[in-house]
Amino acid sequence: MQTSASSNLWTRLIAGERGTQVFLALLLTVGVAVPILHLAFPEGSSLHLSTYTVTLIGKYMTYALLAIAVDLVWGYCGILSLGHAAFFALGGYAMGMYLMRQIGTRGVYGDLVLPDFMVFLNWKELPWFWYGFDMFWFAAVMVVIVPGLLALAFGWLAFRSRVTGVYLSIITQALTYALMLAFFRNDMGFGGNNGLTDFKEIVGADINASGTRVALFLASALALALGYLACRYITLSRAGRVVQAIRDAESRTRFIGYRVESYKLWVFAFSAVLAGIAGALYVPQVGIINPSEFQPINSIEVVIWVAVGGRGTLYGAVAGAVLVNYAKTYFTAALPELWLYALGTMFVIVTLFLPRGVVGLADRLTPRQRVEQAVTA
Amino acid sequence: MNASTSLRNGWQKVFGAGAKSERPPPGDTSHGTILYLEDISVSFDGFKALNALTLYIDAGELRCIIGPNGAGKTTMMDVITGKTRPDAGSAWFGQNTDLLTLTEPQIAEAGIGRKFQKPTVFEQHTVMENLELAVAGNKAIWSTLASPLDSRQRTHIEEVLETVCLQDRRDMRAGMLSHGQKQWLEIGMLLAQQPQLLLVDEPVAGMTPQEVERTAELLLSLAGKHSVMVVEHDMDFVRSIARKVTVLHEGHVLAEGSIDEVQNDPRVVEVYLGE
Amino acid sequence: MKLLGCMMSSIPGVRPGSLLLVLLLAALSHCVAASEAPSFEQALGALATSNFKQKERAAGELVGVRHANTRAVLDALLEGNLYYRKADKRVFIAVTQEAGLELRDALTLQSAGTADAADFSKITTNNQLRKTLRSALASFDLTDPDAQVRLGAVNEMLRSLDADSVSILRARERDEKDESVRQAIRTGLAIADLNHEDAARRLSAVEQLKGSLNPEVFNRLTALVSTSDDGSYTEPDAKVRSAARAALAGIENSRSFYSMLETLFFGLSLGSVLVLAAIGLAITFGVMGVINMAHGELMMLGAYTTYVVQLIMPQHIGASVLVAIPVAFVVAGGVGVLIERGVVRFLYGRPLETLLATFGVSLVLQQIVRDIFTANNRPVETPSWMSGSLQINEAFSITYNRLYVVLFMLIVFVILQWVLKKTSLGLKVRAVAQNRAMAKSMGVRTEWVDALTFGLGSGIAGVAGVALSQLTNVGPNLGQAYIIDSFMVVVFGGVGNLWGTLIGGMSLGVVNQFLEPHAGAVLAKILVLIALILFIQRRPRGLFPQLGRAAEG
């Protein structure tokens, strides 16, 4: 019974959708191949992957997780959040605070407890909200709790009074904007303009060592896989259908007896937690977190990843995140002045011509098996 | 209501905590009346959509509501289902459920189902999924997230599918159904909810004569077990099902009685034909 | 000066203490007169001596010739920075540096390089000379033909009153024609009277100072009622003290009133900027239901248009801003029409997609501007008629650019209301906004109306950009800084209601300004944002919502 139930779950989550199978297979391949190519082949070998590349792919994975989070609220629940980068950044700050405290006496000022910027600002003791961040488990809990609680509080206020559509988008934008202004302030105690950086080690390992990089890469891959499956489970459950019903006809859903606000709230909060985890994995890999992560444009960019990939499909969100960010990496290195043109045009083209993103385009180009099935059934 | 209880209610509404204990009781019809609307007034921007409307529906009754455009039929349904809060008046479901204190989902849970004027089914969902969404049961998020439907609910859905003749369309996306089929699906969703009181807004608009006939049969068969309130323009249809008709005009009840009485009432004639 | 000297010497009733000085000044002037008005150069040369009498005379002559450099030379003399070259007795203003003396020619004020200090001799002063100099400088300004300069001189003197300056003021009071300068002089004399030995005199001085907003008055009166370390009052007379307390209370009241007025005005001008930025948005968002994220960039285009217009007509900066207004309207409006025809019209009824697409457009516009004008801020000049400030009284002044922005906003608002209420375009716009299908069936070309409405909203953004170019840096990020604020104003005011936008923007500006002193600029902004988020959840459709069926969906 137990095995049949779990195999049943397995069938539902994975067997039902080819995109998911392709995604998981690719993720597994990359997850195995990248560490091998990095560690097993010496530098200079044509098969060797540099630390830079490992970190870059790891970064893309955290972006993909963030994109899934946005897709869950936008593609499935119809909430266009233009503030998800805020949750990402908060998760990142929680991790960054842990990493700051791990620096210990290796900082420029060599203070055992106080991070450099506090010594610089002439602070005498650690602010209360920095307590506990010397412990990894505490920081890990905060990575989940801080974005989650903020999303619950914000969502409670917004959804309860039925703020929807563009109004909601605009106040999510205002939320991240307000947080950006706040984090830019030195006396907030988060390093102000410069943010948190110069990390030395994470859970006792040198943060720049090859092995640590591979471990962080694997952690990102695992988080992406688990996050994906969790979202897939949610979207396939009855609750997932309710959520999609809310997207398509909110008040109708209310009239058949669902507490729409409550559904929206929990989906929003879960999505914020995913974004927070993505941020927490992002920060040790890129080595810095600063208030510019809260910039309104960042949140909007995430939305365009999802739109490019194809909202309403989780693998589409992943594809979009990787594609757009690969393009960004390429452009900003090769033709930096063209990047904004490319990004801007992408916004316009996708919204005008590709409402279901590249995934929808791919579907259109392949035979319409599923539709036919549905019609003949 | 003081601030702390209002906050607690808001908390429960949104977080779904304590939803079970808070579920409103079903309509108590021990006095033979299921819906009491008394002196209900609603105004938009100075325009009185409802003007001291008083209306009672008996348990098990099939009532037709007619009236010219702008008479307040849809606004009345909005008030009953919690979409619009009236400026004045009271609305009770049975003896002890005050509708004006409940939210839309709470009212639905208490046992009032509504079919909209425009068919609003979930077009991206299959027929089956539409019914699964509507079927009576625990609709809190933790339940829908964790557990599939139980066998009783599945049986009920099969029954409904049969009633609305959509068995062979069960896996089709609702958006691909014909207009009449959408109407039926929506009626099916209403049935799946197992409400005590059904509010049905223009059920036969866009239906073929055969479909209209079957709808009439269906509504008639529902009366007795359920109470049904039908808003309809099609007088032939009203004639075919109605026992008692209420005429609304300018937000209040103009006349009430059998279809013949109403049609011969000079005030009704005047409203429909003009001065 | 000659004239002044004669007049001063003929003033009767001057107190004995200052009589000497006046006589001296008069004597100086007479000397000048006697020697047939020496040139500035001659007087300057006469300073190069060790004889104090001669220096005093030379200083008097310098004042007498009213040369543009008199002030600089006498200031340098007072500060001990005036030297003469031993070789040719040429006078220099000099600062001691490590390498020697850094010289400026006293005649021309041109830099004259650095030289060995040994070749120079400092023109020294003694107490007597310094005193004379200070008074001479003060009366130098007191007789300036410009009333503003005279007022400044009086206010300067109020800060350090002594017997001499009091006598100068007293003398000046009779001749002063300008009312505000006279008032300032009287205030100064009353301040001086606060130290008079006669308590009645002091009391009447306090009475006279009631209601004065001069900061010196406030300080003096505060000193009057304070106690020294041993607990005794500075002012022995209880009556005077209580009068002073009453006067202080009154002053404090009116000072806080004026500072509130000033904050209010700052708030209104900030609010005007917000309204200007938001009002075009209110049209596209409110009337058409279109979210235009490129709105900020259209403002940026307006600001750059101002810059280009100034490049074209560098000789007429004053007029350039006025010329820029219609040009910016056309440029931004034209780009707006392009955006509507090229992107927005395919997305009606899909607000979230419109938001994303126009955001894309905003990125492209930013990059275009960066490519043409570089990423650096462009300098836009402020015409002279917009600089300076309107001094209402000593506690309250209004800068002209803030004043003009308020006026400009009101003009734009009125014109816009007129266009929407009285013109056939406005009628059609409102008809389409209320019922698109019906308007279409009545023969309104809805497509054309959409394009024009969008163009109108965009054109207003361009006009707002002209105003912004006078207030902030003109750079590619100008638009981004305002877009969230503008949306907040529209959402706060209620969609589809220009009055809502006006009141919304004004109240946001004012609230922001009133919070700022308590919370700091950034925190005030954050507080306002949070308050707005809370407000929206209380009143999701803003201050002035549209009601009824039109608001559904």
C-alpha cells in the first residue's frame, strides 16, 4: 500500500509531463557532469570546467529557483508580483549575515564579533538582530522565516482587502523599493551601500575553495530539484486546481466556497520562502549582497524570465531563467551597450507575440497530441 | 464589533485558522422559510439599485423573479451571496444565519449556491475538474493540498455528470464546450455543491429548445429537496416552471403571485409595456 | 560719501560717545573733499605707511571713492592680510604660505604669484584703527544704493552691537527711506536698549521687539530671562522679565507658525512635482486602464528636450525653458503615440502584459538616451528669473523655482481639465473610457481616440520633464526615480479622477515634508510608502474611487 501510494505520487509528479522529465534529466546530467568536469580534469585540460563556470551555473540554478517561485504566484495564481527580488535579497541577507560573522578576526579591523562596517561606523556592540547569526542553523531558519513572515504580513494586508491586478503589482513594487531605500541606510545595520561582502568561510570550509564551490553548486541543484517537485506537487493537488481557478475567475471561486485570500496568502508565502532560499544559495556563490538586489528592475526582470520561458509551466520558468541569464552574461561581456536594447525588445516581443513563451512556441511547433486526445476522449 | 474581534475574524478569514469551528450552520428552516430579505437598500453613486426590498423564500419552493433591466435582480443576488453589502436592511438564511456578517465563501459553505448570468465555468479546467472544485467538502487549503477526494464525493460527481449529461465530456476543457453545455456544467457545479438554496440567473439564455425543456425538468425536480430562486427573462420558460412569481421594479417588489395573476396585474403591464 | 559725511556731521543729538567717531568720519570725508577726491590707487598707496593717522585717513579715502575693491582691501586690512612691497610700496593682499606670501594685487585683485615674505611689510593696525575700520565698513554698506545690501548690513550689525554701531544706526535711521531697512534699524536700536540702565527703557524696548522674527532678538530675549549660575536673573527687573517672556512666547509662536508654513510650502512644491509626474499617468492609467511603465522615461525625454533647446539657443536661456515646454510636449507626445500604435494597442484588456511591454520600452528609451547623450548627467541651466527667492519676512522665504513649479502645475492642471471637459476630444475620451463599445457604435473612432489620449498623457509627461529639468539632475535614470512615486499618487488619489491625483499628490508631498524633519528624508519616504500600502488595503480604489457598475471588472 505504502509503495503503491508513493509510486502513484511519482507517476503524478514526473510521468505526466514531458517537460518535467526533460528538465529533471538535464538537471541530473548537469549535476553529475559539472563536478566531475571541474574536479576530475586538471586545469588546462580541454574538458576542465573553471571555478567561474561552476559558480556561474550554480548562480543560474538559484535564478531558476527564483523563477519557479515567481511562476507559482504569477503563472498559476495570477498574482503578478513585482517584488519577488525583495524576498530573494532578504534570504541573501540572512545568509550574508551568517557569512559576515564567520569572518571573525580576519576582517580588516580584526574585531572578533563586530563586522568591519560596524567598527568603521564606530559601533560598540552588535545590534540585537545580528544575534544568533554566528550559528548556521539559525541563519538557515531565518532564510526561511524572514521572507516567509514578510510575505505573510504583506499578503495578509493586501489580499484581505482584495487588492488585485495592477494595484497589487504596484504595491509589491513599492515594497521592494521601500526595502531598497531602507537597506541603503547605514544605520539600518546591514552595511548600507556596500552591503555584506569579503566572506571567508561557510560551515568551516573556505568559501573560495574548489570543493566548497562544488558543494554550493550541488546544494543549488538539489534545492532547485526539490523546489521544482514541491511546486509540481502543489500545482497537481486539488489545492493547485483551486489556485488556477482563482487565476481564471477569482470571484467565481469564492462563490463555490473557497477562501480565496487564504489560498493566495499561502501560495504567496511559500513562493517567498523559495525565493529566500534561492537568495541564500546565491550569496555565498557570488560573494556579495548589497541593497541593489532590491532594485525594482530586478523583480521585473525575474518576471520577464518567466514570461520568456512560458508562464504556467514550471519547466518553462526554468528555461526562461537560464536562457535570459545566459543571454545577459553573453551580452554584458560582448556587447554591453546592446544588453538593454535586447532586454527591452524581449519584453515587448514576448508579451506581443509569445504569450506562452518559448515553451508555448515549442508546443505549437510540435504535433498537437494532447489537444487531440482531449477532443477524442 | 471591536477592533480585536475584527482583527481575529480577519485573521481567520485569511489564514484559514479555526475555519472548522467557524463554519456557519446550515439554514434552519424550522419555520418553513429559508430566506428572509427585509428592507434591503443598496445605492451606487446616488442610484438606488435596491429600495427597501422585502422578500421571503419558503423552504423547498421554486420561485421565479422577473423584472425589467435595472430592476435590481442581479444586485439582490449579490447581496444574498455576500458580494455587495447593503446600506440598510437585513438578510437571514433560515432562522439563525445572518448573511450580512459572512463572506462569500462562508455563505457558499452555509448552503447557498449561485449560477451567474454569464456562464462562468473555469475554462482552463476540464469538466471533471470543474465539478471537483465545486463538490461539497472541506475546502480549506490544508485539506485540498493533502488529500484527494473521497469515494463519497467521487460518487456524487458521477451522479451530477449524469444529471447534466456531460459524462462523455468529462476530460474536455470547459472552454471548449458549447454555450448550452457550459450552462449545464455550471448547473452541475451548483448541484455538486449540494446547496440548500440555489440562485439561478438566466439559466436558459443561449440554449436550444430541447435544452430549455430539460433545464425546466431539472429545476422542477430540484424543488422540494432544495429551494430554488430563478431569475429569467424568457416568459415561456417562467410559465413552464413557475408556481409563484415575484416582479421586481426599481429595486423593490412590485407584485407577487401566480404567473397569471402577475401577468394580469395592471402595474406589471405598465412597467413592461410603458405608459 | 562726501555727501554722507556732510549729512552725518550735521546730525544733531548724537550721543557723546559716538560723536567723536562721526566727527572723525566727517573729517575724513572733508579731507577727501579738500584734496579733490584722490583716486582709489592713490588712497591705496597711502596705506603703505607705519603712521596710523595716515592709515586712518587713507582708509577713509578708500571708503570715499566707493571702488569695487574697497571692501576686499579693508577686509584684508582688518584681518591683517594687507602688505606692501618694501621696494616700491605697492600694496598686496597676501596669505602666508609655506613657500612665502601668496599675493594678490590689491588694485586689481589679480593673483600676483608667491614671493619671499622678507620683501614685504605687513600694514599693521591698532585697536583704534580697527574700530574705525569696522564702522567705516558698516556705514559703507549702509549707504549702498541697493536696499537689499543695506538690509544685509543692518542685519550684520545686529549680530554684534556696540556703542559705535548703535550710533551709526541711530544716525542712519533718519535718512533711511526704505521701510524694511528702517524696521531693521529700529529693531537694532531696541536690542541695544535692552542693555539700558533705565528699566522703563528696557521694558519699552521689549515691547517694541514683540513680534520681531529676527534671530538676534530671540537670542537676546532668551538671554534676558535666563538665570546665571548663582540663580540670579540676568535681568533684575521682574516686570521686564515677564514682558520678555511674553514676547518670547509670541515670537516662538509665530516662528513655529512660519516654519510650519515653510514646510507646508515645501510640501506643496514637492507635491506639485508629484502631481506633474502623475497626472499624465492618471490619464493613461485612469482613462484608458493602461499601465505605462515608460511614463518616467517620457519625462526624461522632456528634460533632455529642455537641454537640447538650450543648446540651440544658448543666448536666450531665459526664454529657452518656455520654448522647451511645447517642444517637449510634442516630442514626448509623439513618442507616446508611437508606443501606443506599436505596442499598447495590441494589449488592451491585458493590463499586466501592458505593464511588462511598456517596461521593455522604457529600457530601450533609457539606452537610446545613454547612447546619444552618454550616461552622465547633462547640465540644464536655470534662467535668472527662476533663481533667487521671495523674502516674505525674516522667518519665511519662498524660492522662485519652487513657487513657479506650483504655479506651473496649476496651469497644466487647469488646461488638462479644460481639454477633458470642454473639448470634443475630451468628450470622446470620456465616452470611450466609460463605454468603449457604445462609443464605437456612436461613430467615435476609438482607435484614434486611444492614440490621442495616450499621446496627451505622454505629452504631459514631457512637460513635467521640463519642470524636473529645473529641479533635479537630468540623466538617463531621471524617470525611474519618479515612476513609483507617480504610481503611488495615482493609486492613492483614485483611478480616473484628476482631482484625486491633485489632492493625492499634494497630500503625499506635504506629509513627506512634515515627516522629514522627524524621520529623515529616506525614512520619511519609507514611512510614506508603508502608509500607502496600508492605505491601499483599506481603500483599494483610492481616495476618490469610481463607483457603480463602471468600476466593476
